[in-house]
Amino acid sequence: MMDHKFVLFFVFLLTIGQGELLSHHDAVNKLRIKLNCYDANRNNKRCTSLQDIRSDTIDWLINFKRTNNCKFVVTGGTEHAHRGKGINTHEGGYKVDLRINDCLNRYIINNFHFICNTNLGPKYLSGSGAIVLNETKYPAHFDALWPAKRVTNLSQVRRRTICK
Ligand SMILES: *[C@@H]1O[C@H](CO)[C@@H](O)[C@H](O)[C@H]1NC(C)=O
Ligand SMILES: *[C@@H]1O[C@H](CO)[C@@H](O)[C@H](O)[C@H]1NC(C)=O
């Protein structure tokens, strides 16, 4: 007979691997940070929804906030208003937008690795494999990605990034 605990552990691993999808309400409660304007309804393009965000993305954000202690406003989540193809998208629950402030600027410049300048702005890699793009236009914001598969090796990330 298979060990019950072992099976439970295996199910647990599967869950973290795939990143459970959270409801808007659960994500907001977990985060305990400000959203500029929010609405669970993903069809409301004008407000931030966290409906079906990955729990891994929220866990990373909580950790990121704890390590930098900066003011934090989430200005974009899973609402149907974002471009992006492939897996690592807003739609897929892997990304949030954050409001830029001096504290976050300083923290990212001092603690993340600079990847390169892209067409949209400079891109950075954290030690844990998060990727933050400083989108300098329309309006300026940080596009923060907790990828489905993290790569922490800077030269490998550079090779895969489209730089200017
Ligand atoms: C992001 O871009 C703005 C505008 O160019 C700049 O002031 C800020 O220092 C940049 N922050 C980072 C982390 O690159
Ligand atoms: C990062 O990747 C490069 C190229 O694949 C490799 O040569 C290098 O040893 C790796 N660095 C680390 C710290 O793993």
C-alpha cells in the first residue's frame, strides 16, 4: 500500500509546480497591499483584478515587499487589458504592474542584476529569478514577472532577452 503522507506530499509538489490560481478576494487578502482601483471582474479593463493570479506570483510579491520595505501600489493584474504572448503573461497570472517610486528604483538598481535595455526600457533579474521591466512609457510602471520557469543565471537570461 502506498504511504498516505507520501501521496499527499506528491500532490503538494504538483500544486506548487503549477501555481494554484487564486480568487481575486483571496489574493487581495493575502497581499494586504494597495491596489490603485480594483475589481474582481477581469473584463473591467480600467481596474486591477487579481482574479486567477498564480499563488506563486503573490507569494513572490509578498516576499519582495518584505525585503525592500518600499511603498507598494499594484496597478495591473489579470484584467483583460494587457498585451503579451506565450506563458508568462498578465492573462496567465504570472505578472503584475507596480507603481514606480524612488524606494523601489533604488532597491532594484542596488539589488537586481541589470539584464539590458529593451525597446520598452531597462530590464532586471532578481537573485530568485523574478524579472522586472521598467516600462518607461504609457504610463511609466514596473512590469514584474514571476516566470513559470525561473532562470537565475544572468548570462542565460541575457541570451534569451531581446535587447536594443
Ligand atoms: C526607471 O525609469 C525611470 C525613468 O527613466 C528612471 O527615473 C528610474 O530610475 C528607472 N528605474 C529603474 C529601476 O531602472
Ligand atoms: C551560467 O551559464 C553559463 C552559460 O551557460 C555558464 O557558462 C556559467 O557557468 C553559468 N554560471 C553559473 C553561476 O552557473
